[in-house]
Amino acid sequence: MFVLSSLVMFRSVVVLSFVIVSIVTLPAFAAKKPAFQTPAPIHLDKAGEKWAQKFLKKMTLDQKVGQMFMIWAHAQFLNIDSREYITLRDTMRKYHLGGFGLTVEYEDGLLFKNEPLEAAMITNQLQRDSELPLLFGADFERGLGMRLNEVTSFPHAMAFGATGFPEFARRAGRITAMEARAIGVQWNWFPDVDVNSNPDNPVINTRSYGEDPALVGQMAAAYIEGAHEFGMLTTAKHFPGHGDTDTDSHLSVPVVEVDQQHLDSIELPPFEAAIKAGVDAVLVAHVAVPALDPDPKHVASISPTIIGGLLRQQMGFQGLIVTDALQMNVLMKLFPDGGASASARAAVEAVKAGNDVLLIPADLDAAYNGVLNAVRSGEIPESRIDQSVLKILRAKASVGLNQAKLVDINAVNRIVAKPESLQAAQWIADRSVTLVLDNQQVLPLQPTRRGTNPAPAAYQSTGDASGRVLLLIVSDDSRSDSGRLLDEEMRRRIPQARVMYVDTRTAAGMTPSVFAAVEKAAKVIVAIYEVPVSGKVVAGTPGNGNNVAVQSPAAALLQRVLESAAGKTAVVSLGSPYVISQFPEAQTYLCTFSNVKDSEMSAVKAMFGEIPTTGHMPVTIPNIAQRGAGLDRPAQRSMGGSQ
């Protein structure tokens, strides 16, 4: 018994000792819990400054030059052993990239949006595989909905201008920052502070808050302050102003043909307001401004006079200066050798002019080695590179990347698309709706019953051909999503409404059926979807340029509709308000300034009198309406039902 008891006791002691040792030593063997980014207001503290200075001293010239470059990364699922991901990872490491611009695939004018979790996964994986923390930027001009699904999507900036309330811009800044940081994006290439004073502007248009420099500056400042509260770096663009142009800089050189007085009173004040509000970066456009730099070989993005002289010295901006995408044809055409040589010289000239971050070169290898060789040859002092890289490292530290690189995937579904965020976006869209013209014969529409589930939408016509309301949905491509929600919500209220989709391909062939439907209808709604699309080539424009207008033969069809039925027709613009200039016969005109789904919903609610129309024009439409125009109408019924 004694031997057995002793043996049991010995075994118990051994087991207990093993358990104690295991508990004590467990942290040494357990996987270290990853540190996640914890967004806080933008701030560079002493620890962040020390980190930036320390890393700068450790970096080789190759690493420093690489920190100045950003290329695209697509927000999509990639297996880490896939050829696509390995190529992206190896490119990042080879060129020591400072960050990425997060985007999605684009083809024939259509964005192939992905999900927020996919975006968070790719930013996390690239951060894990990077030698230094990466700075992720994005064009979230309308919130994350600009690139992703199932997120908060705000209307275009001009819709904010129509509300007249900078507080809406502040709220959009907060929400966009909160959601962007949740997926690993720390830098938004927004706000757009261009003053859209040219109705023929094909690339800014509704991306601008409007034509009043004071309002644009107020909106931009509010957005910047809101974004900063939740740890988002911001960018004022497109310096020194892209609003008074009629050319798309993605296709050819826009020339800002104004004098210094005009620049000082119109173009530059919003940038000054943004700088005063603490904007983190200024993005410089590929535009020619003879009043500032008469050199015909210079656009603003490679002009030492405009960047070093005006922006840095005269305006006192000390933050990050960023090029517009270096791959854009307008810049490449300035270097006649073309190809790799053009990419190299564009990057070198951009650095010499004073840019800190070089976005999206056409040929990364050529651009990177061009800058590297320029430093080695003495054309660019290494101290000049150090200045830019120190600012980049400080920017990274100001958003906490020196402390943590990863985001918590499990937090994405708690932060992105909160009900209150979605409600805020809808409220802003509702407040932006502007009734410009009203003959009081078309609006408000009368619902026939409280909405239930409508019949499925079709590409061409739906509903009873004898329906009293005809909805014509006009877009560049009837196969797109444009008009789907409008269609659905219209038929929730008037199930027998007829809906027809028209685009440039189908307009001519549909003319007889459209006119037959117009003749039978008691009321006609023409919904026009036209928003600025960068780099869109429009046949028939000078030099195959770009514009934001209804193209023929769709335009010709609408003109004939209005000539014969203007009194019973309401034109609704879900995008550029300037399209009404093509249709001066219109007697009733409603604007949302945006084609996002919230704006579609707002248009329907306004047409049925479910919300008041309180917006006012932030721009002038020649011969139609002055800035500030807008007919205030009270709501006349509860949403989705009859009186």
C-alpha cells in the first residue's frame, strides 16, 4: 500500500508540475495575438515623429524612392499562392512601394464592385507581406459605395451643394472615414474642391460641390474635419483648379484660360479653405494654366512654378503633394519619346517640381529607375527624396501605422453600413432634390395603391401599355443598373405604369413604340442618367473628347417627345443638371445631381410628394436657371401610400 500510494503521489506531483510549467510558459509557445489598427483623430505625436525619423535613417536609397510610388491593388479575393497575388506581392517588395490605391476592375464604363470583407482581406495580406507599413488610398468620393457593394454610398458632391448644409459634408466625412479604416484604407483622395463654373465640363461636373467658391470651401473644410475625427487622411483636388475647363484631362490637355484675378477669386479660395482646415494632401492636376506657368511643355503636375512657387511658398502648404495618375495620356504626350522613356521622365519631372507621392505610373519599372538614376546622377539631390519620404512616414504615423498595420476582419460587419449611416446618406439625398421648373400639371404623381412587391423589371417595357404613367429611363447603356430601382419603386406605387429603357443603341428602333406610349399616357416621366465618367470617349465631340450629355439618337428622340408632349412630361435628371440645356422645351424639371440608389429613391419620393423639395441649384444653367433657384414644395402624403 505504501509503495502504491507513493507511486500515485509521485505521478500526481509530476502531472501537477507539468501543468504549472505549461501554464507559466504558455505565452512563449502560443501565437502572438495580432495588433489591430485603432483609428483615432489624425495626430502625429512624439513617438510617431521619432519612428519616422528613425526609419528614414535606416532606409536605403532604393527603399526611399519606392516609398514615393503607389500603384493599384484590386479589392478582390486572391489566394495567397495565386499567380496574381504573388505578382502583386513581388512587385511591392521589388520596388519597396509606399502604398496602394484600392480599386476594382473596370470595363466599358462599368465598375465590377466587390465586398468590404474582400477589401479588408487584401489590405491585411499586403500589410503582412510588406517590409514597412503600407498607406492605402482610394477614390471614395461618394463613400465606399464608389468601389464596393453593401456599404454606405453618398450622392455626388453637387448634391451636398444643393442642400446648402456643410454639416452634411462633415457627417459624410465621418462615416466614410469610419468605414474606410475598417477595411484598411487610411487615405481618401477627396474632397474635390474644383469650382465647376463651366457647364461643359466633362470630367468634374457633379463631382464638384458647385460654382460658388465660398460654398465649395465650406463643404470641403467640413468634410476634412469630419474625416479627421475618425482617422482618415484627406486630399484637396485638382490643384490649381479643374472646374473651368471643357476638356477631360484623361484624353487631352485642358487649358485653364483665365487671368490671375480669376484664379485668386474663383479657383484658389477653396484650396485655401481646405489648407486652413488641415487637409493632409493636395493632388495636382494635369492641366495647363498659362497665367501661372506659360511654358507649353508644362502642366501643373510637373510645374515647379505652380507646385513649389504657388502651392508651397505662396499658399504655405506643407503637407503631401500628390500627382494625378501618371499614366494619363495627357501627361505622357508631353514626352515625345513615348513608352518607358516617357514614364521615366514624367516621374523625374514630377519629383523635381515638388511632388511627394507619384500615383499610378504607366510603367512602374521605368518610373522607379528613372527617379533612382536621377538621384544617382545628381539631377535630383537625395535630400529632396528625404524630404518627401519623411512626410510620407509622418503621414503613416499620424494614422497609427507605426503601431499596428492590420485591421480586425471580425469588426467589419459591426462598422460598415450601420443602419444610422445608411439613414444619413438617404436623408442627405432627400434634402438635395431640387425642383427647378414646375408647370403644376405633372407632379406630384398619384399612387394607385400602397406599394407591395412589383413585377420583375425588364430591359424594355413592362406593365400595361394603356397605363396612365409612362416612365422613360435614358442612360448610356440600358443593360446597366441605371433605372432599376426607379423602375421598381415607381411600380410599387403605380403597378400599371409602363416603363421603357432607352439608350443610344436602341433609341432609333424604339421611336415608334415610344411615341405610341407617349400618346396614350396621361403623364410622362423622362429619367436621364448622365454623370461624369473620366476618360469616356464620346463620338462626335471635337477630337473624340468627352462630355456629359444625352447622345444622339436618344437626344433626338427626347427632343421630339418634348416637342409633342412637354405639358404632360417631367424631366428628372439623376446626374448632371446641365442636361436640361439640350431640352429647352421642358416645363417641369427635377434634379437629384446623382445616380446612386439613394438619389433614385429620393427622386421617386419627391415625384409622389412623399418628401418636400428643399434643394437649390448650386450651379447656373444658362438660359434655364440661376444658382440658388429652386421651388420649395411641401410633402403631400406619407411615404409609399395615398393621401
